[in-house]
Amino acid sequence: MHRQVALRQALGEISTSCRRLLAAYYVEGQSLREAAEIFTLTYTNVSKTINRCLRRLRQCMN
Amino acid sequence: MHELTRPHLDDFTLLRYTAGDLDDIERRLAARHIEACAVCSQVLREIDELDQELKLVMPREERRSDLEEVELAHDDPFRTRPEQAPLRPPLRIPAGELARVALAASERSGAVSERILDAAAESGRVKPLLAELSLSDPVNRYGLLYALQEGGRRIAESPVRTLLFAEAALVRFRHSPPSEEDERVEAETVVPLLTLRGQAHLLAGQACNWTGDFEKARTHFELAYRCFARAGGDEVSLASVEYHESQRRSFTGSGREGVLLARRAEATFKQMGLEDNVARAQAAEGVALSMLGRDEEAVEAFRGGLAVFERMELWSNYVAAVNSIGTCLVRLGRLDEARREFARALRRVSRERRSSSVAFIRDGLAQVFFSARRFREAAVSFAQATRLYVQSGLLANALIASLFEIESWARQGDMARARHRLEIFRTGVAKQGALDPSISTRIQDALLGLNPDLERVAELRQLAEGIVRERLGASA
């Protein structure tokens, strides 16, 4: 339960675009590759943004 | 496995690997790397765990955010929180001295508060007491303010008496002599009459929410909001009104507005570190969500506050939350979970200390059995609730629980018990003058014969319930 609370809090702190990607994947059922297309950036930059966001979420779980 | 240093797989690649989102070549390369790399293998485990949690949390979070776009109408008094009122009269005494006076008055107000609450608990005593209470004395103002606040905490004991208390206070304020309203006097500087008025309107509105008079509650909450704003715009008081108004809106079919107001209040309480009020606001959000049919989220909101209510012994709130969780779980078809929730609650609330709380929980449990058509267990539980309501002086609730018990026995097929309980019920309503005797007779007729008319019993039970609530004012 604590992890979920921490995760919820962290979700409120990540970038809007990353949040949109996660919603597209976890809620709307798109694949991650499709969901990543919402970013109008090169794949390298997309990766960087998402990695930052995933690292933040992963850290809050520990 | 040994530790490769470069290049490690990034989080996004590992998430895509977990999700099966990589193409064949990418997947094979990733698998080979993970097998050889302790670091990536560990990160993959963490990504897996994160993925599992996100699957649970994300849908709820997205549903939660879809309510964030709600706006109140332009002419809605609660559209935005009022600005703080700027005008305070010039003080005749220095601020430091004022703080000393306020502290001393607050500390000495306990006896006044107790006297008012004792009077409010009996019929006809509070009005004359308040008429004699001088509001030129800061001690009396604090005493009344604390009594009005405590009245809200004790509301479950008798919403009708609570309403009479709040109304008596409002009458008292209408007859305040000009000397009490003089903004330069010490008492008015310490606790403005507007604050007291706001608190009395808030309490009256709360009581109306409990008795189901929502139109009257609306007026009281609007007036409370206005009074608190004019008295200086204390954020906590304004948030308290929003929280109660949230419940009123939820009860009257405006659940989305209810969610908005509950969340606004919760944000203020969180900021101020008021844990009990945060829990109450979460419960108000739960009420709104359950009215919107979003029971899963509602259960979560109610559970958010439950531990706080228990730890702080806020039993009225605790009971209301438990009963709401039970109702939501039944609607979700999770009957066993609902039973466990009630059983846990019954263990927590000791009968000796709070028979009314136990009565409400028993009643809630009985309703769960009734909805699940487990009528024998429902009947037993309604009978226990009835006895406890009588012990607590909640006669209207006792009569209503008794009506349910009669119907439960009838639906169970035990007509002898149903008729026996009906006889006891008739004696009870006759004493209270709570019901036209012909209704009991009609219930009796419906219970007669080889094929009792159970639908007619249910119809009459609903009719009788409405009349008893109206005449005696049952607590919800």
C-alpha cells in the first residue's frame, strides 16, 4: 500500500508527456512503441525523457 | 553471470522487453545481455515490479483525473473560495495583550462549553441558557464556539437535537444587543460574532444533511460560507463548509461537484496538517464517487480515512465510513469482504463505550445480509441493532431496524416470528405516536394467510420508514 501511495505521488511529479505515454499504454491499451509516437522528438530524445521518468518511478518503489 | 559495464540497457528498453514490445532481433539481443549482466537483470526485476504496480495504479489515476475538469457554474457561491475579508477594526489593545486575553479566555471556556452541550442534549434547555449567555465575555464566546464545533462531532447521537441547538444559537445571535456587535470590544476582536454565526449555520447544515433536509442544508452552508468569509476568511473554516457541501451535493445527485469540493477541502486540510479533516474530506470524496457509481474508487477513498478515524476515536466518522465501504462492496458483489469489514469494525468499537456506534455498524451489516437475501442473518442483526438503538435513545432508528427485522423474518418464511416482532413494533410506535396504527394493521394483513404478500410488506415498510423518519427524525 505504501508503494502505491509513493507511486501515485511520483506520478503527479513526472512530466505531462511521460504521463500521457503511460496512460496510452496502461489505460488505452496502445503498445509502448505506438504510445511513444506522441512525442515529436527523435527516438533518442524520447528514450531519454522516458528513461528519466521510469527511473524516478522505479526509485520511489524502493 | 558477470557484471557487464557498458552499454547497459535503459529503462525504456527493459519496459518494452517486459511488455513484449521489442522486435525479434532487439528481443534476442536484450535477452542475451540480461542473462550476462547482473546490473540489468536487477533493473529488469525492478521494472517488472513497477509494471505490475502501474497496471493497478494507472487506470485509477486516470479515472481520478477525469474528474479534475469539472467546473462549478458561474453563479455558484462555491465556484471559488472567497477572498479573505480585509477589514478588521483598529484594535484598542495591543496585539500581544490580545493574544494573552484570547488564550486565557479559551482556556477558561471548558465549563461554559460543557454546560451548553449538556443543555443541548435535553429538549427545551438550550434556548433559555443561550438567551442568558452574555456574548460580551470572551470566555462565553469561546465556550459557545467550541460547543458548536463539538456538536458536529457528536451529531450521530441525535441530529434532530443538534439542529435545535444550532437554530437556538442562530436565534440568540439575531437578538444580540448592539454592545455585543461593537467591533471595538474585546470579545468581538477575539471571536467575531460572524464566526459564531458561521459555525452555527455550518452545524445546522450538517444536521440537515443527516436528516435529509438538503434544501435547508444548502441555505445553511451558503450562509456559513459567507459568514466565515466576512469574518476573515479562515481557510480551515471555509474548507470545512466545502467538505459538508460536497456531501450535500453528492446526496442530491451532483457527485462530480461533490468530488471537486471534497478535493478542494482536502488540499487545504493537508496543507494545514489536519489529519482528521483530511480523512473526513477523503470520506466525502468516497461518498461522491459512490453516488457516481464508481464504487471501486469509493472504497479506496473511504479506506484512506478509516485508520485515522480509528486512531483518533472519531467514531461517527468511522461508522459512516465502514457502512459506506460495506454498501459499495455489496454493490461490487464482494459480500464476504463486506462481512469481514463489519466484523473488524465491531471488534474495534467497544459496545460499552459507544452503543450507538455499534448499533449503526450492526444495522449496516444487517443491510448487507438483506441485500444479499440472507434473511435469517439479516433478521438477527437487525434485532441486535434495534436493542442497541433503544439503549442509545435512537428510537426512530430502532423502529426502522425493527421494520426491516419483520420483513426479514417474513422473507425467511418464519411468519410466527415476523408477527411476534410486529406486535412489539406496534407497541413501540403507539408509545411514540410515530405511525398511523392502520399501517401496522395493513402489514399484519399482508403477513396473514398461507401465501403472505411480501411485496406488500416491503411497500408498507418503506411507507412506514418514511413516516417514522419524518416524525421522529432518524439518523442516517
